[in-house]
Amino acid sequence: MADVEYVDVWKQFASQASAAVQGLSLTIPDRELLVLLGPSGCGKTTALRMLAGLEEPDRGDIRIGGKSVVGLEPKDRDVALVFQSYALYPHLSAQDNIGYPLKVRHLSRAEQREKVSRVADMLGIGHLLPRRPAQLSGGEQQRVALARAIVREPRVFLMDEPLSNLDAKLRVHTRTELKTLQRELGTTMVFVTHDQAEAMSLANRIAVLNAGELQQIGTPDEVYDRPANVFVAEFIGSPPMNLLPASRHDDSLVVAGGWRIPAPALASAPNGEVTVGLRPEGISIEADGQTAEVVAVEPFGSEVIVDVLVGSQSLKIRAAPDVRPNPGSTVGIRADPAAVRLFDASTGLATH
Amino acid sequence: MTALAAGGEQVAARTTAPPAPRRARRAGPIEWLLVHSVFLVVCAFFLIPFLWLLSAAFDERASAYIQWPAAPTIMNFVRIFTEHDFARVLANSVFVAVATMVLVVFAVSLAGYSLSRLDLRHKDWITYAVLLLQTMPISATMVPIYGLARQLGLRNSYLGLILIHAAIELPFLIWLMKGFFDSIPRHLEEAAWLDGRSRVRALFEIVLPLARPGLGIAAGLAFLSAWAEVLMVVILIDQDNLKTVPLAFYEAMRTQGGYTEVQYGVIAAMAVVYLLPVMVVFFGARRLMIRGLMSSTRGL
């Protein structure tokens, strides 16, 4: 158990034009589950690998438990990494795979066996121990990889998209198990993913990255309700937040198509162009609202997503499952003022 | 079973049995004849020399033509060991070939791993340079190697034979091993490093077992190349006690201006004995390859 710190870390690969990680600074307190979230190529895996010691930062420092680990070999850092491909040794049985880190530490065979079976029982794979990786399903392989990480009792767990190779149902199931497991073990965990739903469900805090730069770090509620910029606003949430170019006139915002939304009272930005953010659940369908043309209706069982067109601007609205306007018809829409978020039209940064 | 009270269309239970499996299309008689005749011709082409070998080895009055031995005898085999010192020649060949094989496998596994994994500044140049060496014909290097070997005192020595035989095979086999190492995911070694293994030990415990098919091929090819090498032996060896089998063949075929007759029977007997270690090595290398392929490459 230890806390982790990135202090102004930079990393550039010779083969790429721009830096993979730019000035990353963040602190992960002990026992926290932090998710590094972002699209492909945003630098999250590179950041994780630098923590593991598989890459070295060009500049900046990385600390575990207060002590710098830059320059330390991976084997001396006491961190465990679960790879996306699981990286199980194909020529060893599951038992030998899980026991490998213990063998390296020269534990006696009896001790190895005991620890391996304890962890295997914890993950429900005790019966799979004699098999080779090629004889295991994807989900079973993933658990073996997990067991191999757990058996070492490291200071920090690192996970590089370990669930992306699982089918959807198993992924959701394993997600919950991982969260419980991490809480029980009480070990600091850094989890990399591009799936925002996974991040929201797992994380104590989420660090959103894009193109090597940290966009925002906060609890799932914080990044969802108060995104720091348009990138985070669009990335988190499914369907993504509606972003509408608008112009502000004192106490109202005028969106394309003439839709007037009452402006939030405390906003300090001057009049002019802004970007308005409204989550699909922040808009409701009401008879006496702004007219909008229904383009499509997507039923999801527990809710309905209605695609509408206001002027030339398209929006998605979250509605109750019995709301079923016909495509091509017109409905009225109304925005909840409390749900309005404002972003600077040029920088994309949140102003409210 | 029909689903009760379900929404949508009812899905009826299956009432008909699945159709009988269709038989695979049989090749017509003309196809069969053509294919098998070509097979026969190709097999004959490859097998006839062996036929000669077997018939001549047991015939004291063998000629360059295939003939059934008038009086089949094993005297040829006896003679090669008593009169022509074949035991010594064979032992030399075995020693040199095995030593070459060991040296080559050691060298190419390290070189191949380095070219595959290490981050060298001019790695591309080095890799292509290695490949370029492969294009050099051996015969073009005979004279320079003669000079070099003489200067270094490598003529008429086992060391010289082994080093030169090994050098010939290095470019191609380094390239081969690099390819095999490239196909082993880096994540496996990284996992081993994180588990606590040093780089070198991870190479031996995790990577090399997975590269077994490649090592098997490299070992087999290195052995065979050294076993059959004649050009280099001709320029390096002129002492009788260091002769290898290819050199013995070469000398046996020379008639020294017509004074000695070519003894086909003796040569054939030598050739038959010469084949045996090859078969041993072949089966050994093949087993190594198959074992490696079966245990490792799935599940990666």
C-alpha cells in the first residue's frame, strides 16, 4: 500500500511528432482506485507503463510511497501489472503462472502452493490450476492474470484495460467484482480504460486525459456534473452531453433556431458567443416548450432517447420509456436551467 | 417448443429432420491419373540416386550406372573402415558439425534476440547489413578466407573449421531467429520483469522456451550446412587426420590423371554411413520443433 505521485512528467517517443505525455501531475492517495480515462493515443497507457518501469519519463518524477522510482527496474518497484492481453506464460500451467512471482522470490514450494490456492479460491479458479492458458476461456485467463498480480501483495496494482477483451456481459460482471476486490484488499489501484462507463462505475476518482494532457481529475459525480471543458463534457456520459453554440444576451442564451434558455444567474461571463452544454436528461419534452422536429426515437427499455432537430442543431433527449413521438412530428422541448453548463466558445473551458 | 405468451411472432418447433449430409465431390479418374503420375515422376527423380547408392554400396564392382550387384557383399563397408580410415573421417565430421551447431545456436539466439528487442540507434542498418551478407556466394570468398585463415593460423585445425562453418550460417539464421523472437509478444517478458525476474533470466525462462521451434530449425540447418560443407574444407584442410567426409568424397572422385580408378562401391558405402547421423539430427530437431510448437504458440 502506498500513494503514487506523478510530478510534471513528460514523455515523447522518437517516432511520434508530439509528446505522448505532457506535464502530467497528479497524486493518488493510498488505497484509492484511480481510473485513467481517455481515447486511444491519449497517453494513459504510457503513463501507466512509466509507473511500472517499462518506460522512463523524459522529464519529471514519479514517486511511490514518497520515494522516487525513476530509474528503478520494474522488478524493484513492487508493482503488479495486469496486461490487456493478460500476458500469461503459455508454456506454464495456471498454477505455475500464478506462482511465478513467488518462485522468483524463492518462497518454498509449500508456501507457494498455499498462497496460490488461497488466491485461486478468492477468484473462484481453484479448479483451473492444472490447465495451460490455451485451455482456458478469456474470462478464466483474465482471472489467472489477476491472481498472479494479487498473489504478490504489491504496493500498487496497475491495470491496462484488462476487461476490454471480455464479452459485454462478463465485462460488466467482472467490473463489479474488481471494485469489491480492490476495496477488500485495500491496495492502491491505477486502472486504464477508454470506456467511460467502466470508469464511472469503478473509480474513486477519474483522471481524464486527451492527447497527453490531463483534462480533469475528480470523482465520477464531479466529472459528470461539472466537466472542466468540452472534451470531458463530450467524453463522459452516454449519450454525450449536447453542446450547442449560442450567444448570450444578459439573462438568456439564444441557441441556433431561436431557442431561448434562461441563463444561469451567477454566470460571470460577458455577453457574446458561448457554448451551452446540456445533458440529455437536462432537457424534457413538454407541450409548451420550444418546437423541435423529431428525427429518431431510440427505445432502450428503461428509457427512450429522442433525437430532435432545433433549426439546424440536433439534440438528444432522455425521456421516460412511454414517450414515443413519431419521427417527423414536432414536439416541445424545455431545458432545465439547473442543468445548463457554459463553456467558452473559443477555449472550450467551462465557465459555469 | 413454442414460447408461451411471448411477444412478437411465434417460433414453431422444428418438425422436419435435418437433411442427410452431402458426400464430398469425388475427383474424376483423369484427375487422379494425372496427379498420381506427376507424383510418381517426382518421387522417381528423387529416389533413383538413393537406389544407386544402395545397389552400389553392396557391390564390389559397382559402376556409375544402376546395376543389381552380381555378388552382394558388405566388403565395401569393411574396406572403408580398414583401408580408408573412414572412422576417423566420420568422427571429424560429427565433431565439427555438432560443435558448429552448438556455437551457431548460441550466437544466433543472442543476436536474434538483440535485433528483435533492444533499442539500438542504427538497428535497421545492422539488420539489413546482416541480410546483405547472406547474398554473398561462398565460392567468391574462398580466396580471401584462405588468406585470412593462413594468417590467423586457422588452417588444419578444428577451430578453424568450426569458426568458418559457423560464420557461413550466421547471417541467415540470425535473420530467422529475429523473426521468431519478433513473433513472441513483448508483454510476456515485461510480465516476467514485473514478477521480479532480471532481463537475462527472463530471456532464458520465458522467451527461449517459446522460441524452441526457431531454435530447432536453426540447429538443424546449422548442422546440415556444416555436415555438407566442402568448399571451405578444401581450402582449410590438407592433413589427412583432419579430413571431413565431404573432403573424402571429393578426393575419392579424383582419379589423379587416370592412375587410380574411381571406386564407386567404396564411395557409395561411405555415403550410406554418411546419411545416418543426418537422420538422427533431423528427427531430433523435428521433435524439438514440434514440442515447441505444440506447447507454446497457442493462447498467446
